Amino acid sequence: MKVSIFDVAKKSGLSVVTVSRVLNGAGSVRENNRQKVLDAIRELDYRPSAAARSLASGKTGIIGLIVTTLQDSFFDAVVKELNEVLALHGYFLAISISTGMEGGDNHYLIQEDRVDGLILLSPMEEDNYLVELKRRGIPYVLIDNQQESNDAYSVTIDNVKGGYAAASHLLELGHTSIAHLCGQEMFRSTRERRSGFLQALQEKGLEPFEIVHGDFDIGMGYDTGKRWLREGKLPTAVFAGDDNIALGLINALMEAGVRVPQEVAVVGYDDHYIASQLRPHLTTLRQPADKIGLAAADMLLRRINGNMKRGASIRIDPELIVRESTSGSRVQCNLSERDSGTQLIMFQKGGSKLT
């Protein structure tokens, strides 16, 4: 037998009116009652009738999501959370992969009233979309947007706090020669993580070993590690702008017989699935995809239902996850010997190769 709204009300111990308000994203429901309804919906696998809701409300029952790529485990986790939360409210999620370079007015999700609202996940050319969304009166929410001027109706991670936490963790372990490998300058996350990193070092009167810009990929970390090894000059610790960079760096170091974390400690960012699967397990800053997805969905639903009259931004704190790549890396000496199998090399931490 098909589950009805009355079954959800009975299961949650609340009224049909309260269940309806939760489904419609009303802001007048207490948070504990809202959670009871959502739990009952999940347990009963309740799905509101999209056709009935569309006829009654004049809405499509579809939320659009534009994302630059799905080849990113963080983005993938956010999308899964969005899909689950929106489904509980009777919405279907229509996903488009787009760079934004084509211009917002030309994107099919924005044309002809195809969606009730739109979520932009880490947009690169967000202004192209926002001009058209505002012109058409389509409610929207930005996740991980690049421009602070567009923070109204946005959900972002406090990347400054994340960069500061990464550097502080390494400083607490006694490291003073710390490098930062970051992404391209166009990304707000690059600028903010670097800012937090530098703030922590400046408070201790320190300068970074080196700041290297590149792509958020394994190759960037690997190539930088190889260059340092050729030059005979290594930091004692590295804050990588994302987990892919960190894993590439660790690969280069381990190929040369450099021990992580005993000789070089490494911190990543994002907490991708692979960060806890490869050895050494990676210390990293976790971006809570579940909180981000839930906050964005809740904000958009409130905009759609007219319960959010003023713009607001939500900043979510990252979480430092300490694992093997920094564990036990407390600095006790300045010199170390590395045996790469055929050649014994002596390096000076934070300096040039000893002769």
C-alpha cells in the first residue's frame, strides 16, 4: 500500500499540518519536530506525489544543479546529500555539468521555467548565471562561490580557518620550515586557505619555506616533490591545498625513500575517500558535505516558499582530521639522512644540500 502523508504524521507523532509544513520548507516548524518528520519520511520511504504537487502549486517539482565537474569526491558527496534532502521534500534534482563560459542566459535549466530553483556548486563564472536568474526571478543558492560580492544566498566553507588550522597543527609539532602547495589564484578557496596559512606563520614570526601554485591534482604535488629532491632541499612539513596534491607529493617523497611523516609531515584538504585508504593515512581538513548539502537545500526551499526575504550567507567550519601523515612527526633535529637505495644523500631541512 502506498504510504501517505497521514502515515508520516502517525509515525512522527505530529499533525498532518506540521508534516505538510516540513514538506513545503516552512520556517515555522521547530527543528526537533522537523527532524522527527524527516526521520519518519526516511523510515517509511514516503514520496510525495509530484504530479499532485505540481498541479496544486503551479510548480515543476524540479530543482536544477549546475556543477563544473563530478570527478571530485567532495562535489559528489554534496550532490548526494542534496538529492536525498530534496527528494524528501518531493523534488527531483536535475544535474548539469557546465563551466559557465557559455553564459547564463543560454543554459537550458534557466530557460522556459524548467526549474523551481537552482543551485550553483563551485561556479567559475557565477555572474553569468546570477544576472539571468535575478532577471527571471528564479530562486538560487551558491555553494563554494568564487566572489565575496555574491555571498547573499550562499553556503561556503571557512577556508581561512582551515588554512590556519593546518598551519597551527604543524607549528604545534615543532615545524618551522613549512611549505604550501596551493591551487590557481582564480579559486577563492586557494586565496583563503593561503591567507589562513600565512596568518598562522606570521603570528610566530615565520616565513613559508615556499608557496607553489598549480592545479588541484596529483601531478602538481608529485612534480613539486621531485623538484625539491633534485634541488636537495626539503621543508620539514607541507600544507597541500587539497588531498590530490598531498598524495602526489607523498608519492614523490616515498619513491625517493623520504619517510612521511618522520622526515616530512604532510597535511591535505577535503578528506577525500582515498585520504583514509592509502598509507600513510592522510591528515587533512574535512569539508562536511552533509552539512553543506543540508544547509543549501534548506536555504533554497525557504526561498522557493517565500520564507526567506533577506539574503544570508552560511559559513561552515572545516574539521582537522589527524592521521598518520603528521602523527609522530614532532621535530627533534635539523638534519636527516635518506637512503634511496643506491645513493646516500644528506639534506638540510629548510636549507640546501650538505656537501
